[in-house]
Amino acid sequence: MMDTSKLRGVGVALITPFHEDGSLDIDGFEAHAARVVDGGVHCLVPCGTTGESATMTDAEQVEVIRAAVRVADGRVPVMAGAGANNTAVAVRRAEAAREAGADAVMSVGPYYNKPPQEGLYQHFAAVAEAAGVPVIAYNVPGRTASNILPDTILRLAEIDNIVGVKEASGDLAQITTLLVKRPDGFLVLAGDDEMALPVIALGGDGVVSVAGNEVPDGMAALVTAALSGDFDTAREHHHRLVDLMRVNFVETNPVPVKTAVELLGHGTAHFRLPLVPMTGPGRERLRQVLVRTGLLGDSE
């Protein structure tokens, strides 16, 4: 099994480019992933919720994961999204991700079902048993309607290949409990860009980032500085990028980040229903933030 410390740092929850007709744009995906790797990030995360995995078929997810593996080419690990609210489907996707060459999988908590903590435990245990590679559990109660509580995460940490959690509860008290009680080597990754610095300051291991699609170099610089203990530099990067981190959620993720990538000239913002293009006021607000951040000229 891989050295899981390689999953520390910045993992980028990659967007999935589509053509105007809704089909996968694999060439666009590979170009985008290559730009992200060249920006100095530490891990690629294809087929997460930011990648619109909920609207992708199993075969499409495998195609995207294989493309990420080709681009990574051993330079950085690939931690593939492998989640579903049907445990049998999540198991199948974890197996498929491993077979497609993923170094690890990230599996989101089951959404809509609202299982009890025991159901969450058994779900992730089944995914881990099938995966055959390191597993990161993903806790995002704002989207799943189920909060994976620290006691459940700590139970899951006793399973050999469940090696960490992406924590997007936004609850620093909950995250601190995990950091205090986790076993040695168990990774705690921030699930929100704005939480990367505070989570690392508390002892966390990095972030799975949305903003890394737009500013891979900036997020890499922020997290690298924080992990090395240079918090003055990390704060400078955080303050420069915080408006971008926030505007990425002014409408439903990944609508703003895909729109930003388009505005920056790195792709086109096509979505699959039920997601739709960004509203005019939202797009203008996003453009203004890109200008203030120095990523876009005022006339663009």
C-alpha cells in the first residue's frame, strides 16, 4: 500500500469539463489536470462532488480516473472519488477506481438516506474492504444531510486502509476533537479552502481544494507554508485568496469555479442538468473577485 503521507498537502477536487452537448471533454480534462499538477499541488482528486460525479455514469468515471492517472504519471498520487448513497454502488466504484489505477479513493458520506452512525460505519467499512487501496472518508453534512461524528470516524480509523477524513463540516470543535484523538498517521484534511489554514494550524494535514482549480500555485504556496510552520507567509496567501475561496460558493459548487476557469481562458463552463450556468449578477461578482485577486485584467 502507498505511503499515505503523500496525500498530505493540497489535493485538488478537479472539475470535469463537458462539451456543449454534455459529453465528456477528456482532452479538456487532461489539459486542466496537467495545469493543476504544474502549479505544484500534491494530489489529484477526480470524480469528487466538484467533478459532478453525481451526473456521471460508472464508465465515465473510470474514463476520467484513467485520464487523471495518465496526467499524474507518478508525479502526484490520484485519489479518486468513489461515493454513492447506495453502499453496493460505492463498493463497485471503489473497486473500479483501483482497477483504473487510482492510488487511493475518497468516498463521500451517503447522501439523502440520512443513515444512523452505525449505518455510516458499516457503509465505509464495506467500501474499505472492497477498495484494496487507502480510503479517505468525506464528511460534508451540508450536502449529505448526515454528519459523520468524531466517534464514528475514530472507529473507522481502526480499519487498516481507512487512512483519513476530508472534514467539511465547518465545525472546528469537531475537527479539533478528531485531531486530539486520532491515531498516529491518520490524516485530517480540510474540506473547505477557507478552513485549510486553521485546520493545519491545529495540526491537520492539508486540504482538498476547490480553489486549486483556479490557483493551484497559490493554494500550494499557502498549504506548503502552513505545513512548514511559516504561518506569516501562509496568512499572506490566505488573505490574498480568501475572497476567491468564498465566491466559489456564491452559487452551487462547481458552477462558480467552472465559470472562473472559463473566464481565465482555461476551458468552457458547460454543465449537466440539474446544474445550470451562473447567473449574470453572480458571474459579475466572480469576475470582480478574479480582478481584485490579480488573476484577470479589469477589461476582460
